[in-house]
Amino acid sequence: MEDIRRAAEAYYENLSDEKKRNARFSFNEIDIDGDGRINLHEYVEYLKKDNNTVLTHPSLFTALDKDGDGSLDFEETIVLYYIMQSGRALFCKCCDTFLADVYFSCFQCFCLDESPSTYDLCCACYGGKRFTHHDDAVFWDNYTLLSQSRSLALEAPVQKRRNVLEKIGMIVQVTGMVVGGACLVSSSSCSIM
Ligand SMILES: [Zn+2]
Ligand SMILES: [Zn+2]
């Protein structure tokens, strides 16, 4: 969780003043009794209202509650804000705990467009082989996955470029046929103009 916490702090520092004010405003909104802390009840109520029921998972609240006092102060809530904004609310498909640290994802499920969601596992479930997934699944930790995705992203434009070139080639061919036919003479007498 330390990594996410550090990322959240860095993210917050780079927010505009307006967004920082919004974060403070949201915090005050969640803190119904105004005691400067968000308890589990206030937390769940806010997320339900926001239709963010996936985040009401108790393991996430426990992970956010750094000092373990059963409530969240503003700094701890910044991490929640970051998780909401970054879509980093991931849970182990096997034991259902919040993936607070390094985790493993099925590369195929991560990359294929038709895959409904990613298939992520905590290190304990992956290492302990406590999961069942498709046989040819290749698992990578989230850091490796990121660099592999970069390689794929770099490949994609080349593929796209090829497609564009092929299309250009087809247009050139078609144009060539036209030029080789009746259109060699002035455009006014061209039958297809
Ligand atoms: Zn697990
Ligand atoms: Zn998969």
C-alpha cells in the first residue's frame, strides 16, 4: 500500500488549486457528522450515493486506514480520491482482497479487447496456485505488464501505418486505372467526372 500512498501524495501535489479545493470539499461532504474523520459508515454511505459500490469493499477501507484507528483523515482520503480517479480499485479474483501492492495479471485478459475485465491475482494466490483460469494464461506482475504494454503500444502505430499505406496503395491503383483510361484527356470529357 505504501506505493499507492506515495503515488497518491505525488498526484495530489500536482493537482490544480481548484481540484485540491474539490478534494477538500468532497471530504467535508463525506464527513457527515463533521468530526474531521470519515468512519466506515460515512464511507460506505458516500460510495453508495456515488454508485461506486465496488469501493465499499471492507478490505479497501482497511488498507486506506493507515494508522488503523477505524476512520480516515484527510491524508488517508487522498489515497481513496487517487484510487477513484486512476481506476486503481483492483481486487484479487481469487481471495477478493484489495490489491494494495504488486500483483499479477493475465496478459491475454489484459490485452484482448473482447475480454470483459482484467484477471488480477495477489502474489499469495498466484504463487500458491490457488486459482483456475484458462490453460494458456500468461501472468505478469503489474510492472512488467506496463513495460510489455509499452512495447505493444509502440508496435500498434506501425501496424496502423501499414494499414494506411495499404489503403493509399489501393487508392493509387484505382487512380492509376482511371488515369490509364479515359481520364488522360481533359477532365471535361472524362466520362466518370
Ligand atoms: Zn488473493
Ligand atoms: Zn486470462
